[in-house]
Amino acid sequence: MSQLSSAEIEHYRQDGYVVPEFRLSAPRVKKLRMALDAVIMANPETRPEQLVSVHTEESGAEGVVGDKVFLELARNPQILDMVEQLIGPDIVLWGCQAFCKPPGDGMEVPWHQDGHYWPIKPLATCTVWIAIDDSVTENGCLRVIPRSHQEQRLHAHLKEDRTDVVLNQRVRDDYFDRSAAVDIELNAGQMSLHDVYLIHGSNPNRSTRRRAGLAIRYMPATSFFDRSAGLDASAGYKVDFSNRPLWLLRGEDRTGRNDFGVGHDQFAQPSNSRK
Ligand SMILES: O=C(O)CCC(=O)C(=O)O
């Protein structure tokens, strides 16, 4: 079934993002919120905005003990239908991160292009960003620069010498017009989808309400996930590209080079790493 209308697909193509009609039910959101709360408790050393690979239970080099409930969500057929309409029938799940901004000191996400951080060749990914809490201007919702993806090129990023930001590199100011920014306000359960070249970010959360979202990353299986990028800390926290599990969720690996074996040991046997 087609989840996205042709107007929604057109919006994604033209503006680089879309907020679809489709949303998760309240019980489903509640389950996600409970899982996220447990993950935050289980990872006291990790900032809740930096819960990388939150869909896997093995902490590995990235150091985050996640929960399979997020993996189940990433396999949701209705979400995959939308992703298929945007990136085609061959779909690889390669990442999933929770960005949870606590009230008061929730950290800023500087303006950036995702592709700047990722070893995907050719560069392509659709991110599905799902609101686990209401996400509005006041508590630091996702913000985008519409149409900034259109040239399909990466701009120079500057290193931020700050500790109060989620990612430590940001797009140089002269590459975009901040006044064009659009706040993507979502109720819990709603989602947005964005292109890998889109410039986006979010403000700090100075409000009294938490803002949590889950970013699920899907690439077309016409792209290659280059594990030689290894253990990377250029984002400001550890990301282990060499051991990241990939899932071919639909279609075929058209590159013939993606490795779907690495990082899957944890799924073959009962895990004893969960606290
Ligand atoms: O959640 C946020 O504020 C930022 C998310 C983001 O940068 C992403 O999903 O790529």
C-alpha cells in the first residue's frame, strides 16, 4: 500500500523533507517511551542526545546498551513502505539513534548535513525521525533549511570547540540562509523524513519539557557501507562503522559488497550484556 501521497513525495523531492500523515498509535509511543527511559537509565555515562545504535543490545565500542524495541520499529512495514517510495525497493537499515534532550540543559544540534559524517558510497540515506515526546519550538524541535539538499553536494563544515553541542561540526554560515529555517513541530507519534544532504539542526532545550526523538537511517542497497571508516569520533562521540550491523530489509544488495554478517553475533544468541 502507498503510505505517502504524491504531494508528500513531491514535498520530499522539492524541499528535502516531509511530514507524512502516517503516525504511530498512542500505545506504541508509550512502549517506545518506556524503552527509552530504560535505555537512559542503563547508560548513565552517555548523554541522552547521543544514544547511538540504540536499536542493538550490545554496547560494543560505541558504548550504548540499547533495546530491540527500536529495531522492531525500524522493521515496521508501513514505515518501510514510505521509505521505499522515496529511495526505492532495495532498503538497508544501517543506523538508529535516540536524540533525547532533557528539560533545561538539552543540547543544541548545530546546523549540519548528515552525509558529512557517514561512509556511504554513493551518499544516500533517508532518515525517519520519530517524535517520542511532543517536539515543538519551545523544547528544541528539529529545524530544517528547505531545499538545501537540492544540489546534492556536501558543504564545508567547521569544527565547533564546544562541549554543549551534540555534534561538533557545523556547516559554514555562508552556505545557507538561517532565516529560511522551518521548525518541524510534531506531536508524539508523528514523524518527519529527511534527505541526507538536507541542512538541519535544533536549538537547545531550555524549557521544562523533555524532547525525545528517534532517528532511523535507511540507505538504498545501491550504496555501499564502507566499513574501512572504522571507529570514528569526528562527530564528538564514538561511532563504530567497522562493526555496525546492517539489515537488508527489502529487495537485494545491488552492490554485492555490503557485509550483512558483521555485528550480528548478538542476535544469534541470548544476550547477557543487558543490565
Ligand atoms: O534530533 C535532533 O535534534 C537532530 C537530529 C539529527 O540531526 C538527525 O536526525 O540527523
